[in-house]
Amino acid sequence: MRLLLVEDEADLANAIRRRLREAGYSVDSLADGEEALAATATVDYDAIILDLRLPGLSGLEVLRTLRRQGRETPVLILTALGALEDRVEGLDAGADDYLVKPFAFEELLARIRALLRRQGAGPRSLVLEAGPIRLDTVRRDVTVHGQPLYLTAKEFALLHYFLRNPDRVLTRSQIAEHVWDYDYTGMSNVVDVYVGYLRKKLGEHGEQGRIETIRGVGYRLRSQPDGR
């Protein structure tokens, strides 16, 4: 899942971005409201974490503009402004959640998971399954046929994205956009490489054919062995 973090306190932004990446999310981090609005025009983010006091456009202006444009990306306001009238104004402007600083990072993670479930872009369960593959989004573990499957953070994020979109053909661009972020500067064929890694590990559990190549397009994870 790819998140946009809009936070102008550099130390806090770095800390949040690091923890979110450790939790398996791809994160683009910006400190300016106008830049954030421009980014949402080019990337289909799964959720946005938005501070209110920002240079350029304020967080509320960014949020109201997104909603006027018909953008339904889930937005969590993360701010030091905790008065009742601030929270009401933020939610009335179109925010889906509101968290006041200082905060516990585990609570931020839980709220992000809740936003993604409510988004309706995937199953609402905390556990995603396809045949014998089972991924627990809270415990962050994966089993296949009941046996643990050990994945790197990026392999976990890739499988998570596939399981949120079972039996759907995903283009390489869609996969890259949701699993990697702006800071990635490595291989141009990174999607193919990581799908290869994931297939190899699934193959060790007899599920090497679960991810199907769609020639010239991308990949599809089949929820059933026969694809039905």
C-alpha cells in the first residue's frame, strides 16, 4: 500500500516515514501543501496522512480541494490542533479520521489499517486469504498450508497488494505505484524481479503457479488453482 505523508516537521516526518516503511508501507513524504496537492494528481494513493499547519496551502485547503475534485482517497489528519472545534472542522472538511499529536505509533498504524478497510478497495477482514495462502495484516505474518512463509518487507507488501486484488489483472505500473515509492531508484524491472522472488518462495510450498503472468500486461494472483 502506498501512502502520502504531508508533514512539515522534518524530524517527525522522518520518524513516521521510517516506522511506516518498517510496517510494510511505501511512503512518499512531502512538507508543502501545494506539492502534496500536485502529487495526488499523479499518484493514486491508498491513504493520506495530513498535517494541518503547512507552508503553501494549509492541510484544510488541501483536503477541501481534494474533496471538491471528487477525490475519495482516505485522509487522516495528524495535527497538534486538538480542540473540539478543530476536530469538527477537519472532519466536516472531509477527513476520514483525526489523530492529535503526541500520539502512539501503534494507534496510528491501527487507524491506517481501519481506513484502508473502510476504503472498500479490498476485503474488510484483517486476514487476507487465497486458497492455502493466509496473510495476517496485524501480526504481519504469512502462512501457506499452515506453514510459515518468511518474506522480506517488500515481498510482504507485494503479496498484500495481490491479496487485496485477487483474480484481478494488475499491470506492472499499478503494482509499482502501490508497492514502491518515489525514493526507489533501483532496477527498472523491479516488479518482475520481486514477483520472481515471491513465486520462488510460494513454490517451496507447492504454490508456484498461484501468480499468473499476463503477457504484455502484468500479473494476476488466482484465488483458486483453476482460476475460477
